[in-house]
Amino acid sequence: MSAVRELTVNGVTHALEADSDRPLLSVLRDDLGLTGTKFGCGEGQCGACTVHIDGVPIRSCLTPVGTVGPQKITTIEGLEQNGRLHALQRAFLEVEAMQCAYCTSGMIMTAVVLLAKNPHPSDEDIIRFMDGNICRCGVYPRILAAIRLAAAPLPAAS
């Protein structure tokens, strides 16, 4: 079996020794100590394990670490910049868009991509894009409110 010896996560290149067939989620949590990304269903259905690979949201529970290569991985921990939370992280806290918070990192990671693609989404756009991210506690109205709040200060594209 081949091994992965290096990963770039949140702007930092990490040396490691991981079987290339291991799920990226396992390597992030167990080898790199980045526990913000959660194991939910293990089948890519719930979205709790969502991270970005070169800006694309992926389910890290289904992604073999050997398929990542030199691509840049961003986890929930990597959204904070210079001690300041991302607008979505702040919005989720402000509107208390969590109950148990298990799904929160995956929700935020998916919503970051939504707002990058569509800075002023309608409620229907948000619901459609977030489909596949499951909140077992059912705080969807607050999640919607948080995404709307984070989108509000973004300037319109010219």
C-alpha cells in the first residue's frame, strides 16, 4: 500500500505517514488533531464532515487521503483569519444557529462555498445549495437566518 507523506491543510504543509486508502476525515482528526470536522454518517449523506479541497466542498469521510495530492485542504479551523472568525462563523454564533452543534462545521463549510458562488442568495438558493447537510436538531430556520445574515454585508458584484 502506498502512503501519503504530506498534506497542505489550512495553509500549513504537514509531514505525516498515512495509508493512502484512509479517509481524509480520519487523517485530519486523528493524525493532525483537527477535530472541528465531524464524523456523522460515514456515508457522505449528512455533510458533517464537509471540508474544502481547492475551494470545492467534499465529504471527507468518503475521500481517500491518497486522492488529495498537492491540493489545498481547508477545514473549519482554517476559516478564521488573523484571530477573526469568518462572517459565517460569527453569524452562526449571533443567531444561535445550533443546538447540539454537531452539524455546524459542515453547514458553515458548505455555506462558505454558496456565498462565494452567490453572494446574495435567495432563501430558495440557500435551501437548494444546503440540501444534503442534515441537522438532526432541526434548527434549519436559524441556519437559514445565519446564512442570510452573513450574506447581508457582502457588497454586490459589479
